[in-house]
Amino acid sequence: MAGVKGNRFILIIPVLVVVISMLLFFIALVSGWFGPGGVVASEFCEAARPGLIKQPYNTWSNVTFILSGIIIAWQLMRGDYDANANILTRKPFYAVFYASLVVLLGPGSMCMHATTSDLGGFFDMLSMYLVASFTWAYALERFFSWRPVHFGILFTIFLSFCIWADGREDIHIGFDFFGDTVFALLIGLTIITEVLNRFIRGMHHDIRWAGAAFASLMLAFFIWNISGTGTSLCDPYSPLQGHAAWHILCAVSTYCLFRFYASEHMEGHSISA
């Protein structure tokens, strides 16, 4: 595999995803396609303002996902991690797919916080399902040495299952919302498969980036939980919103996960810092 260095489509496609998704977001917002606002996102402290953007700080903090995705694409296009022999640094399909997925997390979450509508809430959950579906499909693809078409089939199956679970309000296993249960299940299966990749397939990574991704998420959860609606740290009209910090730290986590993936190498192959 020759690597993705110098392939401009690695950057061009995620940039197009940004332009198209943000354009559609604003058209839907102005046209009222999301429907009426409601109580969705009310637990995230920030007060809903009048106008197009109901929760401005929780909305615009999602730009950090877009920045993360573009940085990932830029570094892959430059070949910063070409020294490591793995499918993310060798096959343009995965480089484009992951960078574009990270970019989409921003508009997905914006839909909920900008509108507080039920449809906006679905798009926010969809962004979580995209991540969970990708991580397990990508882990399985590498474990079995499958092709991109197999990854695409798995990703579609997992995402479809998540969307089905999102509409099942009658099922409660572990969490009050079945969509959260399925999300947690896929993440758990991802961790198990990555452990198998390490000890059975002999894949090596810079584990510090996995630790950084996990630490970012844990800090994000902590800040979110101590600053939600009804807590002493919640100021509904403050520009310092705990859930906005959650978005920023989750974006950091997507970049750390990328560095974990990009550091992958087999025994005897070089690894870049």
C-alpha cells in the first residue's frame, strides 16, 4: 500500500461535507423544517433564546468537531503518519470516511441545540450512532482483514440497528432510552475487539492516545454532570456552558482516537510519534 500522502481528495471531500452539511443545516433552520422547539436539550442548562439559534453556546461549540475533522484530513493528506503501515494511512477510503464522519458530528449536534426540536434531537443522537457504528465496524474490518465493502456493509447494519433502537420507547435495558443502550453496547464491543486486535492479531498502537481519548471523554462527562440544569454551577445565560465544554472535549477525543488509529503498526514496522 502506497499511502494517502499527497491525495488531495483526503482533504477536499471532508471540506465539501462541511459546506454541504452546513448549507443544508441553515436552509432547514430558516425554512422551519426541524419543526417547533420543545423541551429537547432542556437538561443541558443553557436557556433557549428567541430567534433561529436557541442555545448559541451549545450550538457553536460544535464547530470544534469540524475543526477536528479538517485537521485529521490535513495531516493524513500531508502524510504525517505514513511511517505506520495501517489502512487509515494507506487507504484513502478510510481516511476520507473517518475525517468526514468527525466533521458531520458538528452539524448533527447543532441541529438539536439550535432548534430544541424532536427532529433536531434525532440528528444529535444520529451523530452518536455514527461514531459507535464506525468504531466497531472498523475494529472488525481490521481483525478479519476484510475489504472496504465489508466495512461498509457492517457500518450500514450497525447504524440501521441504532436508528431502529432510537424509535423503541417500549424497550428499557440498562438505560431509560434504548438508543443509549445500543450505543453503549457497540462501544463495549469495540473495546473488546480492539483488545483482540492487540493480543490475537498482533497490532501495536501508541496506547497513550487511547488513554487521552478516554480521559477527554471522562472529563467531558464530569463537567456535563456537574453543570446540567438544576445544579449549582448552571447559569442558563452564561457563555460558559458545561455542555459546550462537553462538545469541545468530545471533539478532542475524536482527534485522539484518530492518533490511536494512525499509530497502528504490526510487529517489525516503524511507528511515528
